Amino acid sequence: MTENIYLVMLLLFSAGIILPILTSGSPKITNILAHGLAVLGCLAIVACSVEVFMTGGVTFTYAMGLPVGSLIIRIDNLSAFFLLALGVVGTAASIYALGYSREYYKQRLGLMAALYNCFILSMALVLTVSQVAYFLIAWELMTVVSFFLVNHEYEKTANTRAAYKYILMTTLGTVFITTAFLILTMTVHSLDFQMFKGASLTSTMRNIVFFCALLGFGTKAGVIPLHIWLPEAHPAAPSHVSALMSGIMIKTAIYGMCRFFLEFLGVGPAWWGEVVLFLAIISSVLGVLYALMQNDLKRLLAYSSVENIGIILLGIGAGMVFMSNNQPVLAGLAFAAGLFHLFNHAVFKSLLFLGAGSVLYSTHTKNIEDLGGLIKKMPYTAVFFLTGAAAISALPTLNGFVSEWLTYQSLFYLPQAVTGILPRLGSVLLIALLGLTGALAANCFVKAFGVTFLAKPRSKHAEQAKEVPATMLTGMGLLSLMCFALGVWPQGMLKLLQGVLSQFAGLEVSTLFNHQWYAAAFNIPQANGVIAMPVVVGMLVLGLIAAVLVYNFNGKPKNVEGETWTCGIIPNARMEYTATGFAQPVRRAYKAFLRTKDTVTADKSLNPYHGVKMKMTVGISYLIDVWLYRPVKKGILFLVNRVKPLQSGNLQHYIGYVLLVTVVILILGVRW
Amino acid sequence: MSVLFMIIQVVVLAVLAPLVAGVIKNTKGKMQSRRGPGYFQVYFDLRKYFKKDNVISPTVSWIFLAAPYIYFATALGAAALAPTLLFDRGLHYDSIFVLIYMLALGRFFLALASLDAGSTFGGMGGSREMFINVLVEPVMMLTLFTVAMRANSTVMSQMAGAAAASGISLSAILAAIAFLILTVAETGRIPLDNPDTHLELTMVHEGMVLEYCGRSVGLIFWGSAIKQLVTILLMVNFFLPWNPVGSLPPVVWMILKVLVIAVVLAGIETSTNKMRLFRLPGLLIATGCLSLLAIIAM
Amino acid sequence: MTLLTILLLAGAVILTRVSSLRTAVGILGLQSVIVALACLIFGLKTGEFHMYIAAVLTAVIKVGLIVYSLWRVTLQLKHEREIANFNVSFLLAIVAIIVSYGFVNKVLPHMAGETLGAAIALTMIGLLMIIARSQAIMQVVGLITMENGLYLLGLSITKGLPLIIEMGIFFDILVAVVVLVILTHRLKYSFETTDTSILNELKG
């Protein structure tokens, strides 16, 4: 049954790849066909994953007649979990694309639609293929297809630059991934993932595999300091693709890490987990700090993805520490926290990207300084974006809160698992820094939502905005509903996670949660916390009822319209607080990490005394760029300049080099 | 049963919160050699607010109108969660994280509302409030962590129990000092904020709600009073859990301690100056160091 | 056979000292004739029928078509001369001969006939011509020389390649020369010279 659904899924996406190219005559037909097929395909993915959860994992093998062996598709609960995220987000994004693609009717829509289908297909393959060679092929396919999607609007130079940075970095990552796989393959003499389980490696080799997997997948996931491609590539892609890239593609890297750290390598030393935690906390704090500084809506969201990958890795890193410390229940809690946050982030980050896409669709600008007042022009989009913003700020009764709560809970037990005063202090600081991350995220999304949607429009673009078509709203609405559903009743997801994690040695999740209809209690010795979201919802609803009652206690108030107080002048949009201004206190307080350079220039040409035009530019330099990438770049340039004279451009010289090399080889060959 | 108790606790705290605010105002007045407003002045203010009609800017959206309700609801939710030692909740849903994020929800919407009216004051207030929150939140986590570690639980009723069971120690005192500073920050008082001013250079919370009037402002002020009482309750039950030997029941001790903290807050506010906004990171880093020391000393 | 080999090498060495294009093409034709003869001799020796066909093909294509087309081109390029340091090329050619004979002696002592060493030497001299000459025609001549060397190599090692491969090679070289002749025409047309060193100016 699962196999049939899987094959149908493959068929649907293949049709989705081929048909748009055949129907290049009419963009309308292309749009409906391609994205309709993508919706169906994504539903097939969801069906596939549900089927696996209901009836257990499946394996099927196809002899492909290629020298690299036969294709093994294996869908276990871990794959199914990621497939579920892909299916849900993919469905919403594809429905959204039906409307959003109108922007691209004159911009190579057929190509984009075909690539889009291919992109989803490649991610589905990455998550299900269980054979090294085909996994790497699928992985590279995903990279290449997304590279083309990032570069789709190549008319803008920035996009092309972003795309090349992206392909460069991820190719570097693939080198590490391939190395990790090769070491495993050479040890067990098999390309099948299943054979890797418990491969007998020496501890040095294990460490090498660990680092290769961490660096390789970390590049794709966008872990700082390997993140530099992410904030440029994600904004460059069309919005529904950005949603998938941020929502799912970077999560496939986490899938790879889970495979390696949970399955292939087994329980490792505690410092593995500590390394992951270190990278994770740097990613989350710096990621959100940089996000707060952005004024490009999509770039802001991209940086926030870096932050959330950090939070996911906090759960996974803590889980690894617990595993090596032989605390399977706590390890289960930590991994559940990480994976839960992964699913949540997939949902709300895609929602936010789709929301940003809607803003882009109707205003044609991503710069939030030019926006404002959209809540009146686009009321539904505003509600959906607000849902996403609240969810990503971990506000209660939305899904982000539940997973952050779980992450806090698992970090809370971390100081007991590590030894030595410094690691203990470090693990205590993790909680404080996660709190800092949460506060910065709230700050960031107050800014993003407030400046984009509230107050008065700051430009003509924003004034002329219109609500987006129904298909786009449906896509966003679907994800908003998911945010609420997962937040109000997380027990379902927790149960699913129990199924996902129970297959791994070193984790004990079967007794972790004590499920009731209104709560899931942790069965952790000495401490019995409870996740009772329905109770929290009840409190808030009762509170709201009380507020309404109190408000109307003396009868309904009379509402009079009166202009906003601006010291007696009629307010206009230029008096509003700007996004740059809103972030200014944090920018100043965190100077050390941002190295800001604010310059104010006054144009006195009109009048030397008054009526002077002021212009302020804010420069931020990114620490990782300054400390890591620039020296590397300089070094490479230096070397290249040394080698450059060899590259004369004269064909005869090149033939000469060939002759020289031949002679040298001949001489070496006879060992004169 | 526990639901009934919870509702009673919310009602009691909501009713008493303005009184605590009144006590602080009165004490402050006395310390400044004035008579000060009466203990019940805040009630009168609220009654007046709730009789008034609203003036609403044409710029605002539904966010502006909804924010006071949400703020008030989160304050009530916080009141429902606050540790009072009066009853055992049986079901341990009262995690410290729920409380912190409940307050964050209210703050989030108030900050959005501050941007909604399109005035510079509002935006500035919202920006600063979120900034101070960025500074306070990690330190808050650290300080509460000291108690949570002692209880080995993040459930507040258990934390309060564990705090009460432990004796006076260096760690506890350091944590108490740290949390006192955080209480000042959370309740928006000098030296971090000034609750009595409407001067644009100094206001933070007041700037944020500048556009509100009538019943909305009533909801917000009442909500703030409840939030203040909840913070003081956290201080009392987590960081000053010791009762001098005596035959008085613990509830009476708790009420007394709340009043003492109220007086201390008034004292701090009278005796210090408002700090510049960019001096605050230093203060809060120092506070964070105190809590780290408290954890090391444990 | 030995005589033919010596003649071949001598031709190649002289080729490194030639500055007139037409002389070079002439020597090339002579060389090709020798190769065809060598082919014929091999055929007589081994009695393989396809060697005769190969000899005929060599005569027709290398001696006939290629030399004819190059000759046609050189007739139009009356003012073109090769300007290069002939002494250095000459010395290098001598060194190439010594190195190749030494190499064959060292690696394949049982094959140490003159033909193998001469073939390698011829290939290297051809390559040297391509590198060291700036006139397009001279480079083509170098290419054919190299080809002749390779042909000789195949001849001396395998006693004749299969016919189908030889025909492929002939066709290949014919096409290459045709293309190069056309390119030379274009070069003359665009730059009024066939000196390839001016192409360096195209570098960005």
C-alpha cells in the first residue's frame, strides 16, 4: 500500500516536471497543471507518511541497472515524520503558488513550475532513499534545483551572487557528507544505510565521521559560522520556494544529522553533544540578533531561520549529552523537543515566508521601511502573518511555545548531566541565552509585524496594496490553523514523536509522556512537569471574557474619533517610528557583536539653517564575515594572484605545459 | 476543585492588586514629604476610567483595540499561576515558563499597539520596552533557575515548597538581591522606568500606552497592577520564603511580606535617579552575575 | 627501413630551422611520402593486405589533399615568414631525439628498434613546433608531424593498426586540417596576418 502511494507520488511529481514544459503556450494552464499536481503530490506524501505511522515502516528495492547498486527506498518513522512536515508545508505552499505564480506569468513560469515540482520530489527522495549513492544523487539534485530556483530572477545581480554563494557553500558541505559516508561504506562494505547501524569504527574514525557529518549537514542547515549563504539565498528565491527552503530544505540536514547521530554512530562521547550545543547557542543568539537588524522582510525571516535551527540543535545536542550520560528518558525528552520545534518551525516559518510573499505580491517591495498600514488593506494576510509572528516568538497557545517549553525543560536537566564547574555553568547559561533569544525574537517580530502592517502607509506601494487572491490566503490559512492546532493540543504530535524516537537505542520515550486528553505529563523521576495547553487556553479565554465583562460593566462606551497625539500637528507617516529606529536600542547595546557604523549626513544645499535634509545610514558588519570569511578570502586571493602568471591566455603555453608534464611523467616513469 | 480555587485566587489577587499599587504610591508620597494619595486612590482612578468613553485615532486597527483585553487576560492568567502557597494544585501545569511567556504575550500585543497609532512616542515606548525585556529576560531565567535547581523542578508550587524548606544561605541571599532588581524592572519603576512621568525622554511603559484612554487604559493599568502583584508574590515566595518564628499562619506572613516589598520598592524609587537607557545593560549584567554567583555558591 | 627513419628524423630537424612557409609544407609532403613508403614496406614484410590500403590512404590524404590545401594557402601568404629563435628549437629537437631514444632503451629494451624511438622523437618535435611557432601554418605543419610520429608509433609497435581505426584517424586529421585551413583564412581576413601571437591581444 505504502509503496503504491509512493509510486503515485513519484508519478505525480514527474508529470508536474514534464507538463509545464509542454504547455509553455499558456501560463494559466501551466500554473494550474503544475501546482495542482504539486498539491496532489504533497497530499500523496502526507498519505504515505500517515500510512507508515499506521502500519509500520516499509522497505522496497528497485534494481536500477546502474553500477552503483540498486535503489533502496526505506521509510521508517523518522522519515515519515519529516515527510509529514514536507507534505503539510508543501501542500500549503503549492496552493499558495497557484495564486502567487501570477507574478511570474511573464517570467519563465514553466521553468519555475517544473523546477518547483522537481524540488519537492528531490526532498522527498532525500528523506526516503536509504542507499549512499542514490542519497548523494538526491541530495545534489535538491541543491542544484534549489540553486536554479534561487537564481530564477537572474535579472537582479544580487540574486545571482546569492545563488553562487549558495552553491559554493553547499558543495563544500557535500564534500564533508560524502567523506562521512565513504568512511562508513569502507568500514561495512555496503552502501545500504541499514548496514551502517553500529559500524565498528575506531574512536578516531568515529570522531572524523561525526565532524564531517556535523560540518556537512551544518552547512545545509545554516548553522553559524556556515550560514552565510542562507540569508542571501532564501530571500532571492520566489516566496513559495523560500517557504519550502526555510521550512523543509534546511531540515533535511537535521534529518541527516539524526540519521548519523542516532542511528549510524550510536551513543557517542559527551563532548559531541557539547560541540553541538555550542554551535546551536551561537546560531540562535547571533541569528536572531542579525534578524532584528534587517529591514528586508525576507532577509529578516532568513536570519530567523538560522536562529531556529539553533534552537532545534539545542534539543538535539542536549539529547546527545544525555545519551552519552546514560539518561535515556531525558535524552528522549530533548530529542522530542528538538524534533517538535523542527516541525513547528517548518509550519510557522513557511507561513511567515508566504506572508512576506503576499506583501511582496501586492506592494512589490520587501523593504519594511516602505510599508505600513497593510492591516487595513490586507486584513487576512495580516492575521496570518501575526499568527506566524506570535508563534515564532513562542507566545502561548501557539505551537512555538510548546516546543520552546520542551526545550527549556530538557535544558533544565542539563547541569545535572555534565560534570565540572565550567560545563555546568555553561549549561546554566544556555537557559539564560535561550531566554535572550526568545526576547530578541519577540522584539524582532514586533518590529516586523508592527512596521509592516500597522500605522500609516509609508510609501505609495503600501497605499495601493490590495488583498491577495483566495488561493494564497488558503495556503496561509492552512498553516495558521496548524499553528493553533499544534499549540492547543500538542499531545497528538508528542505521541507521534514517541513513535518516531522509540526505534533508536539510547532513547527511552515509551514512558516519557503520560497522555491525558488535556495534558501530557513528563514521567521524569523527581520532577513532574505537565504540558497542559488546554488549561492555558482555558485561562486565557476566561481572562478575555473577564476583560470584556469589566470593559462593558458600565454599559457600552461611546467611541469618538480623534487624531493621534503628535503635539498638535496633524500626524503623517514620516512621524512614525521606523524599523531602524525600533531596533536602535538593541543595536547600540550589542555594538560589540554588530560593529555598527551609523553615519548621519546633512544635505545643507537647500538652506544652511533650516529645512536641512538628513540622511542616516546604518552599517552592520557581521562578526563571522569579518573573522572567518574575509581572512580566508584574502588568503585565497593572495594564492591565486601568485598562480595567475601561469594563466597567460596563450594556447601555445598551455600545450607547452602539457609537453612539460608529459616529459616529467616519462622521466619519473623510468626513474632516471 | 482546583479550578474553583484558581478562580478564587485570581479574583482575590485582581481585587487586591490596586491596593498594593496604592500602598506604594502612598508610601512614596510620604517619603517625599507629601501626604501622598490615599491607599484606595487607585480604585477610584479605575472606577473613573471605566465610566469614560473612548477617543480612538482613525489610524489604528483592531490590534490597538484588542491589545488591552489581551493584556488584561494575560495578567489574570499570571495571577492564576502565581504561587501563593494557599493550595496545592495537584496537576502541575503551573510551570514557570508558562508564567513568563504569558506575560510575554501581553507585552507583545501592547508593543504592537504602541506602533499602531503611528505616533513617535508610542513607537519609542514600544521599542524601549522590548529592549528592556531583552535585557531582563535572560537574567530573569538565570535567577529563577537558582530556585528551580533547588527544587529540581520548574513547577512553581514545587519551587515555592522547596524554597520554603531551605534555610538562609549565601546563594539564596544573592538570588534575592538579583530578583529585587528584576522586580523593579518588571514593575517599570525607577531606575529603569518611571511610572509617574509623561515626559517623552523618560517614559517607557507610559509611552507605550500613551494613545489609550478611557476604559482601555483602565484595563491596562489594572493589568499592570496585577502583574506587579504577581511579581512581588514571586519575590516573596521564591526568594523570601522564610517566616520568623511565630504563631501567625503563613498567609498572614505572606501578606506582610508583600507589604514590606511594596514599601521597599517605594523606597528604591524615592532614593534613586532614573538611569539612562544605555546604562541599563550594565545594571542587568551585574544582576546576572549575582545570579550566576548564587548558582555557583549553591 | 633504417634509411627511411633517418630521413624522417632529418626532415623533422630541418623543419625546425625553416622560416619559409612553402618550404615547410614541402618538407611535410616529403615526410608524408616517407611514411607512406614505410607503410608499404611493412605491408611487404608482413604480407597484410590492409597495410597496402593504409599506404594508399596515406599517399592520397597526407601527401595529396593536405599538402595541396596547405600549399594553396601558402600561395596566398606571400609576405608571411616565421620569426622565431631557430637555434633553440633546433637544440630542443636534438634533445628530444636523445631523450626518446634513451627512454625507449630504458623502458622497452627488447623493442629498441630505431622506429620506436624515432616515432616518439617525431611526436615531440611536432609538439615543439606547435608550441614554438607563431605562424598558423607552421603550427599545422607541427600537428601533421606529430600525427606522422604517432602513426609510425602504431606501425612499429603493433605491425599495423586495424584498418577501421586507421581510416578513422585519417578522416580525423583531414577534418582537423580543413578546419585549420579555414581558420587560417579567417585569421588572414580579420587580422591581415596569420601570426597567432596577435591573438594574445584578445585576452580580457
